[in-house]
Amino acid sequence: HARDDGLAALARVVHRDLSMDGAGVALLRGALDGAVAAFVETGPREAHGRALEAYALAAEVVGALEEIELSDLDDGQSTAARRAAVGLVRELDAELLGSGLLKSLLLLSRRPSEDATGVASLDDLDERLARWLLRAEGPAARARASPPLHVTVHQRNLRALIHLIDGESTDFGGEPELKARVLARWTGAIGVLLDRLRADRGSSLRRAIAASVARGLDALVREGAADAADIFLHAAMRGGDPDDLEVLGEASMHPDVAQLLRAYARFARGGREGGARGGRAPDSDAAVSVRSTRQGSLDAELAEAERARAALERIAALDALVTALPAGASQRTEIVRGALARLARALGAVNTAGALSALTGAGDGDADASPLSALEDALARLAQLTAGARRRCGEHPASAPAGATEPLRLAIEVALQEEEEGVEMGVAAPVEALVSAARASIPGALADVVALVVPRIMRLPVRRPSAPGSVTLPEQPLPAWLPNRRTLGGFYVHRQLGGGSLGTVFVVTRTEERHDPSAERFALKVPEYDHTAARSVSEADFLRLFREEAGALLSLPDHPNLAGFVTFDAGARPKPILVMELIEGIRCDKLLDARGLTSRSAVALLDGILAGLEAMHAVGVGHLDIKPTNVILRGGREPVLVDFGLAGRHIRPGCATGCYGAPEIWGVVPPGVTPTPLTADVYSFGCLAYELLTGRTLFDGPTEVALITAHVTHDGLPAPVKRLADDARTADIGAFLYACLRHNPRDRATASSLREMLLRITGQLADLRWPLDDGRAARHGVAGSRKSHTGNS
């Protein structure tokens, strides 16, 4: 092992103390003991006089320390300096910093009317000691050997710095300049050591450095100079590496700071791992990404699908970060939560826009009227919060750039006026400027998501007839009927996940674990009796059926393509609840909107859905609501069926989503046939399969009646499927869909036989470009455009 002068010096000092024959700095301990004895035997006046003598000795020790210059040289003078420094720092740490005894003795002279807890003279010593410690452990230490030599020397210095920060006070009564000096000392130490933490990646001192930084950050919160949310934004901006932030979170003693840093570290680590897989956008020169898409149509398709998938994963991770922030920690934390939620919604809207025209759709003047306006508002708000946090933590950032999206908006408006396609290079520079502004003003992992999503704008057409004129930004307020305490049947509601079939879905944890950031989360569904259900059953019958069919879920097997059943409470108030495993990942409809599929990935998706249906049908239970919003890709890869609010062993007439409901759901059943949930699932799967393969819904219509009419007036070969069947390249695919979509439920294939058919045509499908039937459906005007069919029609 390398020689450690600090360890040798520490051993000698400890031996001296134990032998009781020490000299030099041991006088400080003797002076403090004498002051305590005087307080007990004589009184506070005599004790204060002895404390002043101890202070003078402490000042001499600090002066001696200031004369020492540490280095890693191996000569006798450097060795003596290191050993002397360890002894001096240890005595100051034990007697001046660790115990706080001298401070208490000096406060004996305080008048009864005074309540300040700071001692100005002692703060002078703290200032001098902190300056020496930072000189020893700051840039000069980074410039020395790596890994560091004489580790014990550095460990004792960092330990003393932690105790110095922990024991300091900013309460000096009517002397605000002293308070400002203490805060400046803390923020200076934080800045120096954050740089050291970033530089010393593999150092054995890494945790000691992190602990020093964390105590400085905690002190700012403790003294009210900064909020926990400020610490989070500052640390994320300065030390954005997830490993650094994880260590800081572990070292922090403030629960809100620790939770915020750990949550952001998980988010940032996901982005780094995603970038390693190739899904992360380039850091600069957005025009490069334009040119890269021209290196062959197949490569471009695969690259765009991977980008879309990565973007959806990161937006979902941003939503998870919003949920992971501590609830009710402070007003500023809630403001940060709101800004992050708005950023996630805006990026989601940009990521699903089908044309440039959808990005600038004017609304009623609200900031959320268009995706670009919402993105500008979210970035500006987050940049403002970040700049304020950095100022409160001692930095002096430049003013946040205003109007970062304005050049992009102008470029898009010019493209819309000229009605010319191929506008990539026209918007490339504004896109680069927007990404650069984000990197300069908000934490790096958040800017990476912006850099992943925004360059997509360069590949959008000016207008697309099938694209909506504007993109609606989702808002998910909690419903009015939810109790104020936000508990349902022993579960605490964190946020609304969305509206499913005949109900509302929430993200919940068990009530007793609501403050635990690592607690398991679930998806809780509450039935909702709406106009769709009212067409066929009364409210009492609706709730009775919900209770009866929920019991059938007990028979579902554990399966990787099915969300796990947790519990059902028919007696919960104000409404019965169904609790399922919460699947984290990308929703299938989002993947379709973002054009994030290839033919090969679409086949894998279909096979996973069929595997889940096969497992359900084996126990006689149907899902009865197969549609894109009820398929989530766990981890962005494995499809999982979710939302079993309609699942059961009986069909509920009229209860389905319009684009996917089988004829028997709408009351059209051939004579002598008893429909089952299993065959209804197969029909819905056929509609979904067409959509996954072509990017378009099988049927579209201006009204609900038109949609239902389309479902009940064909026998397996509606016009879009017939076109596939008539083309030699896709005839087998048409036959596969035909087996799903027969009018008579008895004539439809089973989930097991469909998996076998899919296996036989997998090779043929994988060789075709996604989406199938691209362009021809639009010319003939038969199939519908991709829309969001999240509710019941």
C-alpha cells in the first residue's frame, strides 16, 4: 500500500492524547476544560474570561494551519507539513467544530434581551479555517495525484469542513453582513466541491466530497436561504451526472432534498442509458440529423422508429419524475412540479403532431393554445426557476433567454404561407437555437428530452390532410367526487392516469405508504356510469355487473402480457374500485401517433397481444376492450394488456369503443348464435391489428352511427382489408385479418390459431415497409386517419 502520512500522524496524535503527556494544540482542550470548570465553580463571568483565552489559543492554531501549504511531494518538508496539518485539523475539529463548546461559552456574555445564536469573533475563525480547507481540497487538490495520495489527510479536512458547516449559524441579530458572509462561505464551498466531485470520478474520496457538498446544500435549506426545490435545480444544473446526484441524495440529511435528488438521478440515468442504445438525439448541429435520414429509406424508417420510441420513453419518464417529487414539500416544489408537468405535456404534443400546421394552431390566447406556445411557456418557466435557484445557491447565471421558440414559430409560419414541402433546412437553424437555449438554461437531462423531441419538427410535412388542425394538450384534473383526503378503499390517489372504458383510472399507493417515494404504485379504476352504459343498462345493473365481472379476474393467470390483478373492493366509498398492477411504459396509441413502429416491431406487438388474449381466453375471460390505449409496452418493448374494467365472462351490449366494437356488441347477432366475450375480443383484435400494420383505423366516420354501421355491414372483407387481400404481396395479411373480422362470431379464429397464422406470415410482414397500404388508403378515402380513441363512442 502507498504510504499515508495522514494516517501516521493521526496515530501519533491519538497516542499522545491517550498518554496524557501531549503538548502544543492539546492546550486548547485544557483551556476549554478550565472554562467549563470555572462555570461550574465560579460562574458565567469567570467562564467567559477563560473562554476568551481558549479563543485566543484557537486563533493561534488556525494561524499555524494557515502557514501550511499541502502538496504530494515526498520530501521531508512536505511530509512534516502533512503530519502537522492532520494534528491541527483534528484538534480544531474536535474542540472547536464538533462540540460547539467554545461557542456556547462565548455566548455567556450575551445580554438577556439578545437572542442571536452567532458569535462574530468565532465566525472570523470559521472564515479563515474554511478558506484554508477549501484551498487544500479545491482546485489545488484536483491538480495533484489521481488517485489521491495520503488519503487520511484529505478525509480529515473534509470531515472538518462538514462539521464547520453543520455547526455554523447565520443568526447575528442586527448584523446582516455577517449572515451574508456565512451564506457566501457555504455557497463557495458548494461550488468548489461540486467541481471536485465532477472531476474525481473514481476517487476513494468521492463520498466524503459528496457529503461535504450535501451538508452545504442542507445548510442553505436549514437557514431558509434556499428551498429544497432550489437545491434540486442547482445540483441538477451544476452536477448533472446521475451518479453524482445519487451520491448527493444519499449524503443529504434533509428528506425533501434527498428525495428530489434521487428522483432526478433516476430520471437522468434513464436518459443516459437510452442514449447508449442509440435513441438519444445529437447534441448539436440539427441539420446533421436531417441528412442522416436520407441514407436509404429503410435506414431512415428504422432510425425514426427508434427515435420515436426513445422520445416516448423519455416523456413517460418525465411524467414519472413529476409523480416522484415529494408531495406537499413546499410551495416552490409544487411550482417546479407544475413546470415539469407542463413541459411533459408540451413535448408530448410536439411529438405527436402530424404536420407543421398542427404546431402553431391559434387558440383563445391561452399559453396552451398551441404546442409551440406551450413549449415556450414551459421552457421559460423552468429556466426562470432554475436561474432563481442558482442565484440563491450563490451563482450568477446569465438571464434566461426569452422567446426561444419565436424564430421557429416564424420559420413555420413562412413555410405555411409558401405551402412548399422540403422545409427541413429552413427550420434547422431555429431548432438548433431552441435546443441550445434549453441546454444553457435548464438541467441537462431535461434539455436532452427537448433535444430528442424537437428535431422531429424538421421531418414534418407542412400540412397533412389527415392531421388535425391543432394538437390538444391533455389536462388530467382530479374529479370533483374524489374525497378531499384523496383515499379510495385504502389507497391514496396521487394523480389521474386517464379515462378508460366506463371509468376513471388513477395512479395510487397504499395509504400508509403515500409518503414513501419507493412504495409500489398501482392502477386503480373506478366505474363511471355514462351515456354509453345508459343506452343498455340502468346504473344499478351497471354497478352490479361491474362487481360480478370483477370477481372473474381472480381466475386470471400470471402472464407477462397481462397486467396483474391486485384487489377488488365492491364496498369502497364513494364507488367500488378495481386495483391492478401499474404498467410503466409506452402506450400503443402514443407509439402509433409518433410513427414509432416498423413492420418487424408491429409483428412482435401483435404476437404479444395475442399471447395475453390466449391466456385470458384459456380461463374463459374476455377483455372486451381491446384498443391501442389499453396496450402498454413495458419498458418500451413488451406489450401488456391493461384496463380490465369491462373484462369478464359476459358481453355487455353497447359497452365498447366505437372503432373496435364487434357487431354483437352493438346488438347485431346472427340467428341461433350466442355471442361470447372471446369472439368479441378476436374481432376487436382484428381492428387493432389493421391499425398497427397500416397506421390507420379500420373504420372512420363523422358520427357514432356511421361507425357502428361500418362494423355491422361487412363479413370480414371491408374495403381496406379487401385491398390488402387483392394485392399479391399482402394477400396472406388480408387473410389473417379476414379470420378475425367475420360477421358471425362462430366463423372467427381463436387467439391460439391466430398466433399460428401470424407465425407463418412473420417473414413476409418483416420484409414490407411500415406502414402497409401507405398512401393508397388516403387516395381511396376508405380507412380512417390515426386519431385518439380513448373513450367510448
